Amino acid sequence: MDYSKLFDSKTLEKLKSVREKWEKETLKDKAGEETYYTESGIPIDILYTPEQLADLDYMSEIGFPGQPPFVRGVYPNMYRGRLFTLRQLSGFGGPEDCNERIKFLLDKGATGINIVFDLPTIRGYDSDDRRAEGNVGICGVAIDSLADMESLFDEIPLDELTSSVVTHLPSTTVVLLAMYTVMAEKRKIPLEKLGGTTQNDFLMETTIGSAPEIIPPDKSFKLQCDAIEYAAKNLPRWNPVSYNGYNLREAGTTAVQEVAIALANCIATTEELVKRGNNVDDFARRMSFFWDLCNDFFEEIAKCRASRLVYQEIMRERFKAQNTKSQLMRFHVQTAGNTLTAVEPLNNIARSAVQGLAAILGGCQSLHVDSYDEAYSAPTEEAALVSLRTQQILQVETNVVNTVDPLAGSYYVESLTREMARKIRDYIKTIEDRGGLIKAAESGWLHREISDFAYHQQKQVENGERKIVGVNYFVSEKKQESKIDVFRYPETEASQKDKLAKLKMERNRENHEKSLAVLREKCSSEENIMPYVKDAVEAYATLGEIQEVFREEFGLWQFPLV
Amino acid sequence: MSQNIKVVMAKLGLDIHWRGAVALTRLLRDQGMEVVYLGNQFPESIVRAAIQEGADVVGLSTLGGNHLTLGPRVVELLKKEGMEEVLVLMGGVIPPEDIPKLKEAGIAEVFGPESRIEDITAFIREKVA
């Protein structure tokens, strides 16, 4: 007999007979006509009892927080030790405009910084590039050079606050991370003190986000690994990668695929870094993840718990990580933009609050709650404040943060956690059977998986199978006009262009040209690119100039179409 | 019927969010239309493709805030090529107050996030017929 099982076989037998009697005499035929499923297709029983967990081994499968397998959380005291970071996104206009929004949020109680860039910056074009026209300072802040990065973080203590820098692509991560570190060096802040996160995910470059010009997946992946390796050696408090499940989910995946694909990326990265001669324990403790919490409340919580379990298995069993810190998965959560509606936008506050609650019950390390005006534009100051207040209400008024992993032991949540973990492992295997994640991206298979999902889900919305309040369910007879204010972006393009013209006049031409020539030469070597990008940034080479070198040296890749 | 309706669909400029454009491409194909999806393109290439394909409809998707700059340019370029009869539609995240400006610039209709495929299809059939 195994003593670590929660229930002995005699109790379970008795329970089974009582349950059968209950079904026959009490429930009768009232279990509902249809079969119910979670969002990712797991059948839902009407009732969960110890029977579904008959073979559950508490010690090895769930355990204690702060210990492997980390299902119950990555820290022993969780939010009693440190509350999740209130990390609301800021990003619009020029760096000077965005600096004001950062200060506004910090003033209202935000505890971390979260920067989103405009599309030209994300895709590596300067504000004066023709291709940037109409997009400068829209949906994010425009950053062209080191000088802009310095304006963005003006008067912000880099050694006291952590900054999430949502860099999306590895090819721009290496530049923006270089700008951030050079800025710190210029301010005489020791690099050991720099805390923060860059997203740095090659799938953002090659699968999730499309663009007119894309460098090939293997090159993007190489740059992703370069940034991680550089940070492991120089920035001990920096998370150089945030494996991005969020945008996969937003583009179109199930919760299972979201986690599995991000983990497959983590596996490929770890393999590559070990192949380069790094020890897994030197870099793994600083890898982080990014999840999208949608509306299926319990499944999302189970997803968070299962993702920690599977990560721990991978790092311990596959990569033989010795340090337990290498085995604990830390993640940021953003509530689900794709669940928000343009119709009756205030309803989105309710959706986001429920998703935020799930994030806390799932044990997130930091949280961004989306704003109700998401389907219209970047948030107004008022909408951003409602999001921040939602987080604060969850933290101080609901009392959910004061015990660790309160849903553990729920027969349903534990069953779902196990089932999610099983499906995540299976999907990772599917990807590996196709030759691994880079091949899956190169061949377009991954893109097809995502677009198939997006297509089918949209069909379900069209035929009403998937209900969205206000959109295809409880639709108001009288079409409500939106009464919300929509954020208007400050004029940015002209001022960024002026600054660029001035920068190009004033910078030392020789240093600038030399740094770019060396960078170009290093693109075809196996060497880590980061030190050369840093030199170029320091010589005031712009993001677009550095990116142009990458595009020319690495070549362009054709994004899969449908 | 709609067998001959030809649609050229594109992500406008640098906008990275392809979900809606791809889903709509496939849903319009289900409605019997011929849809060529271009991926991300700038106005000049979109118009070139519309000419080459003999498009009846050009669908522009953007969630990236460039609708007012790049959207009207597609209409202008089409006009310049003598293709003003081509129906230009937009979709994505577009602030309501910008919609009248887009229509004034010659965008036939803007279909926001909750538009139904049957409404989009009906609109196209009515205008292209």
C-alpha cells in the first residue's frame, strides 16, 4: 500500500457506491443534455470527488510551495512575502510623453514599469523611415536611439524599480537591451543592480506577428540565445527572455498550446545554450514566461499550476538542473485582450477583473489588467487607472492573497491541473516529432495551427456556438453607441524626425561607421552579437541602422500565408 | 452569384496582428469568394496586387493605428490607376470617430471587431453586383 496516496482503496470503494446511488436517486437524469468542455477541449464532469484523484500522490505531484514540483507556487509564502508586481503597460508618443505616463502610474501605486513600443520600434525602423509613416508613437512609444531611451527613463531609478521592456523580437531586443545597459553604465549604476525583463521571443518575429520584412527563424533564434547568454554573464537580476504564450494565445491557440509552444521554445533555447558550453544552472533561473488568462476561470488557474509542474519536470529530468531556482517557473500575466469587446466596453472591466483574479489564484509574479477601451485604442489615463485600481482591489479587499494556492485540493482544479499537464506534454511531443520548434516555425506548420484555430473560433462566434455577451448573446436591441473617451496620441513623428536629424549631425561619424562595420562582420560569425551591438548603440547608431545591418546580413524570410 | 467576386486582403503596413485578416480570408472563401491574402504590404504593393489580380474588393486590416495615413492612400493610388470602382473596406481596431474621416476619404465601409461575416458578405455582394 502506498501511504502517500490521499485516499485508501476502501474509502474510495465506499465513495464509489455512494456516488452511484446519488446519481441514480438524487441527481437522476438532471446532469444536463449536452457534454460540457473546457476551452481547450477537456470534458467537464458534473461533479468532482476523490474518485478522480484516486491515484494522486500529493507529495510528488503537488507538494509544498517554494519546493519542487512548484505546483503550489514558486515561493513558500507567496503573496505574504511579496505581492505580485502591479505592472501596467505604458507606451505612446515620444519617450518624453511616455515618461510622464510612467510617472503617473508610479505615483498612483504601480510597483513596476512595463513599456510597450510603437510598431516601427518593434519592427526595427526609425521614426524617419518611410515605412514608419503613420505609426510613430502609436500603440507604443517611439525609440530610435540611446538618447530616446535616456529620455524614456529620465528621473526613474533604474536600480530600485524593475522594468519590463516588451521588446517582442530578438533582433530588436539585442538593441534595446544594449541601450538599457549602456544607459545604466552612463549613470554609473552597477549592472548587477539592473532588474527587469525583455521579451525576446523569436516566435514574435517569425510566427505570431507578421511584417513586410522578417529575418529567418534560425537567425532570430540565434539572437534570442545571444541576449540570454549575455544577460546570464552580465546582468544577474535581468530576465532576458519572457517566453511569450500570451501573444500565441491572442493570435489563436488553446491554453494547452499556449503553454506547450512556449515550453518548446524554452527547450530549444536551453539545448542551444548548453551546446554553446553554458551550464543550465547559469541561465535557467532567469528565464521567465508570459501567460494570457482568458475567461475559462478554472482552466486558466489549472494552466498556471500545470505549467509550473511541466517546466520543473523538463528542467530537472531533461536538463539535469541542480539548482532548484532553475526549476521554478516565474511568469507575468496579462488579462486577455481578445476577450474584450468594442460593444458595451464597460463590460470589459468585469471580464478583466475575473481574469485578474484567476492570475492571482494561479500564482503569477506580476500582472497587467487590460483596460476597458482596449478594442478602441491604447488606454486613456482614466481607463489605465481603472485597471490599476482593479489590481489594487484584488490585492487589498478580497483577501485572496493571504493564503497560498487556495484552490489546491479542489477535486476539479487538481483533476484539471493533471489533465492540462498531460496535454501540454503531449503537444510538446507533437512539436518535437516535427523536428522541434524552429522547424515548426520554418515550415509554416505552427502558423497553420494558429490560423486554423483562429478560423474555427471565429466560425463558432458567427454561428453562436461561442457566446459573447453583448456581441451574439444578450445583444441590446438598441445599438449602444460607445460613450467612452478614446485616447488620442500626441503628435510624435515630426519631433522624432527632428531629433534624429540632430543626432545624425552631432554624433561622431567615425565611431558610428566603425561600430556598424564591426557589427556587420560579426553577423556571419558564431560569436555572441551583444557586445558589438552595445558598441554601436554607444556610438549612437540608431535602432533602424542596426536592424538594417541584420536584414542585409541575415537575409529576409517569407512569412507563411493562407 | 458571387463566384466571380475577387478580394485582395492585406495587413496594412507594419501592423503585426494577423488573426482577423486570416480568419476573414478563410471565411470569405467559404462564402464562395476568391480571396488572395497578401500578408503585410504597403499601399503601393497592395494596389499593384489589386491590379494584377483584377480585384473587385480590397480588404485592409489594421489594429496598429495607421488607418488614417495608409488607408486613404490605397484609395488615392487606386484612383490614380483608374480603378476607382474597386471597393475598399477596412477592419480592425479603429476609433469610432475616425470612421467618418475614412469614409470621406473613400473607404466604403469599416468593419470593427464584432462584425458578422454575413453582414460583410452582404455588403460586398450588394456593392459589387
